[in-house]
Amino acid sequence: MALTAFVASAIKTISQIIIRICDEYKINTVLMNEEENIIDELKLNKPDIIFIQATIIDSASFNIISKIKEDERLGESFVVVTANDSKWAEY
């Protein structure tokens, strides 16, 4: 069974790099459509790996990581936080 990765990034270059790497390892990718609906999109796609940009986590009106970990299926996903600036290193 092929793995699926969900890519949540507002920066197109980061998304393209992640997609390219996933393609090399035969990992299917799904791109986030709307930041406001990220949890619904994650539940719909049930990814094995979640790549999420730190600024999306920071700008959300709720704790995205907690919501992911509390969900029965999403809680099993491997979460990778991406950033293009060292100020986001705390994630």
C-alpha cells in the first residue's frame, strides 16, 4: 500500500520541493486547498505523513497539532513542520 503525504504550505517552492521528494519515494501527495479547512481536509485524506508550514500553525485560531494528535486516525500520522526562517525553530 502506497503512503500518502498531505502538504500544507503557503509557499509554492516549499510545496514543490516536498512533492518532488515524495515522488522519488513513490509517496502520493495531496495539497491543502484552504487553510481554514485544514482539519477537515486532513480527515478526508487520512495521510500517513503531514507536512505543515510553521506559519500556518501560528496563524490558526486553534491548536492544529493538538487537533491532529487528538483525532483517532490523524494521531497516527507523522507530522513534519516546515519553515523558511529560523524564528520558527521552536516548532
